[in-house]
Amino acid sequence: MARVRPPAPRALPAGIPPHSVAAARIGGVTVRQPWCCAKHHDIPMERFVRFLDRLHAVIGTRRVYVDGTPSLSPPGIYFLADLRPAPFRQEYSTMVITARIREQWFREFHADLPRIEAIVTTDPRRRAPAMWLAAHPRHRRVAVPYGRRGSAYVFLGAGRPGAEPDAQPPP
């Protein structure tokens, strides 16, 4: 009977859009949980999904660097928000690295700044975001509410040659 008349998919919880990119990537069982993530992340799932969908809408297809902090885990953010990561050999915030390798990473990051079209951070004063902001003086800033403690900030470069002008993100 299941092949002839498969059961209808369960509706998403209230507040989560039916065509949410993030909800689809999180998965049906997990997206129905009341809270997101792990131990110290006390974010309702609906708010987390909206955050990821907003990142997806604001950043679009730009190459982006997610500045990892204890509250933002880059691998999950890149995947769940369907973002295009900047072309790095290694992800700074997920690697255990020595001071020498850290400085090498920042040199490579600096060399790649022209190819990084956007950055996400919770603190623009951190080293990588500050470097990106200095290299992109004509940028646009979008605050995206995240959790109870504030916002993540998306900084968008002035544009790409041949690309359409930045569209205003949805409210």
C-alpha cells in the first residue's frame, strides 16, 4: 500500500517556511525538535532555521568565509545554509594548528581576499574579518539575528564584475 499511496509528508513546524533550504538540509526528524544544536546553543529550531535561510538569501552564490566562533560552527553553517565556501586548503576554526601554521593561514587568507566576496562573523574586530573589511572598504553590512545574544554580521563586497547588483535581502 505504501508504494501505491505513500503517506503524505508531515507539515513543518509553525514558523518554518515550506520551501526552506535549511529545513530540507537539517532533515525531517531533527527540524521538528524544539531546540537546535548542542549543549550551550539554546536556540529554538525555528529561529535557527530562519537564521540559516536568511544567510542563504543574503549571501546567495558569493564565495564566503564564515568566521568560526564558539557560537558559529563553519562546516555546519556552510552546509545547512547552502553557502559557497571561500577556496581554502584548510578551515581555520576547525583545525588544531601551531602559531607558525596560523600565521601561514593568515598570509594565504590575505592573498585570497580579492576572491572572498562575503564574510560572516559575530565580531568584526576579530583578525580575519578586520582584514577582509580593510580590503573591501566599499562593502554592505547586514545584521542577521542569531540566538538570544545578538546577531551575526554578513559583510558583502561591492560586487563582482559581470554580476548583477546586490539585491535587497528579504525582510
